Amino acid sequence: MLQPTVVDHSPAQKLPLPRQLALPASSNQLLLVIFVIIVLTSILILYVLPNSQISEARAQIQTLKAERAALDRQIAEIDRQIAVETDLQKLKARAAALGMGPPKNAMFVAFPAAPKSTSRAAATTIRPETPPVATSQPAKISWNQRLDQAITDLRAWIAPDLGPAGGQR
């Protein structure tokens, strides 16, 4: 049968620690317990640390996705504004308001070809011998063809050693 025990709580009496909390008797057992605690702590750290880094990376990815979506919306808005501002009818109306329009009196100037030289410095010091000739009748070629020819002539005059394509051979 159970016998009642009397517990005296006076400061002079020391109570024994329960067996579960008692320290091991030998130093080898103490070292073993410390080693087990260190190993378990290391395992927990190695498990928790990558998981927290993964969570941080996921949060950063979500932030970047939201930022990209906002930038995509801004790009779409800017594209819409560009489309509105570059409407052909609107551009024609703005040009007409500024006094721009087709030329009334067209003058075409033909430049003589520069002599072939081997250096760029020589090409810049040579002056044309004949003055430019102004013609009142345009040739029967399109505006784009005339522009292409003028650019080709200008490139040949500025840098004759680069060829007609401006260095692209």
C-alpha cells in the first residue's frame, strides 16, 4: 500500500534531482550527450536553413514578378501613347498647322564626283573644280532612288576608300 510521505520545504533540506534531469556520472557519458546534442542541432540547422532560403527566394521571385507585370503595363501604356501620337492623320494635321507641306518649288542640285584618293585627309582637302549645277527638271526616278543615290554619292565623296556601302564590303 501507499504510504504517505512528508515533504519538508525548509531551506536546510536539499531535494534530490529527478533521475531524468540528472547529469551522467562519467565524463564519457557527458561528452556523448554533448555530441548527440551538437549533431541533432546541426541536422536541424541544415534542414531549416535551406528551407528559409527557399522561402526568401520565393518571396523575392513574387516581388520581381509583380514588378515585371507593372513594367509590362507601363510598356503597353507607352506603346498605346506612341500609337496615338504617330497616327498619320494627326501628324499631317500637326505638320500643316506648322506650315509644312509638299514643296512648291523643287530645286535639285547635282554634285560632281570627287576624284578617287587613298586617304580620307586627301579627300577633305580636294575642292571640286566645277560649281554645282542646278537643274529645274527632276529626273524620272522615284524620290527613294534619288535619296539612295545622293547618299551613295555623299559617302563616295567623303570617304572614297570605303566604297559605296560606307565600309560594308
